[in-house]
Amino acid sequence: MTRRILLINGPNLNLLGKREPHIYGSTTLADVEASARTQASSLGVELETFQSNHEGAIVDRIQEAAGWGPNCLHDRAPKERVSAIIINPGALTHTSVAVRDALLAVDIPFVELHVSNVHAREPFRKHSHLSDRAVAVICGMGVYGYTAAIEFAARHMKV
Ligand SMILES: O=C1C[C@@](O)(C(=O)O)C[C@@H](O)[C@@H]1O
């Protein structure tokens, strides 16, 4: 069965390539997702992508990754469960207990990813609600971080 990896991008990452290019670079999210899809298929895994500016939508998508729908009424077949999640939660990294709880609830191993080096920026970016439960944390590699995360998830997160 082909393994699935889910790539989630949180608030404002739809603006990648336009937003503060001195921090986040000039590559768009569409470019990132297209390269990620090509890379995933060359590694023999399926990639699903999701971006939202809304915390609740991200929580819903994480639950769906486990085959659970709203109120668990619309369960997907178990074979559709995602085997690894790569998440750039954007600002939700620093604020969201709900995203943390969703990731822990589904018990799907995840990589936390940031384009920028969050430790070299404002002090409030140093704290993450996810890092202590992530399999790996990538930050400061620019959009190459997505390539590194997919390679790692495809080759080393065999569950
Ligand atoms: O929106 C973002 C993007 C980010 O996750 C990054 O990719 O570097 C870092 C966060 O602090 C910020 O709120």
C-alpha cells in the first residue's frame, strides 16, 4: 500500500513568496507544493497538501488524516490514514493548544517545520506548543526545509 504524507501549512503561508521576502524568500507556496509532489512521487509516497489561515480548519484536517470526520460520523477507511504529517503551523506554533491536541489525538508522527530560524527572531517565536512531541524540528533552511522534511518523512518515518 502506498504510504501517504500530509503537508500542512498554516496561517499566512499562502503568502509565501510575497510576504516579507527577506525572511521567507521568493518561492511561492504553489511552487513549494508542486516540487514536494514531484519529490514525493520519486520517493514512492503519496503527498496530500493543505493550507489554511484558520485554526479550526487545520484541526479538522488533522482529524481527517486519521480517518476521523467531524463528530467521527464520516470516518474514512483505515487504509486512508496518513502515515506522517509535516506541518508548518505558522503563528499557531506559538499559540495553539488546539493544534497540539489534534496532533496528539491522532497519534500520527509529525515533523514541525519553519522556513525561518525562529530562534533568531522575536523572543515570542522561541516557544513552540509542538516541538516537544515532534519527531523532528526543521527551521532556518528556507524553503529547502520542505525538501528535507519530505526526504526524512519518506525514508525514515516508516510506521
Ligand atoms: O508564519 C510564520 C512562519 C514560520 O512558521 C516560518 O515558517 O518561519 C515562523 C512563525 O513564527 C511565523 O508566525
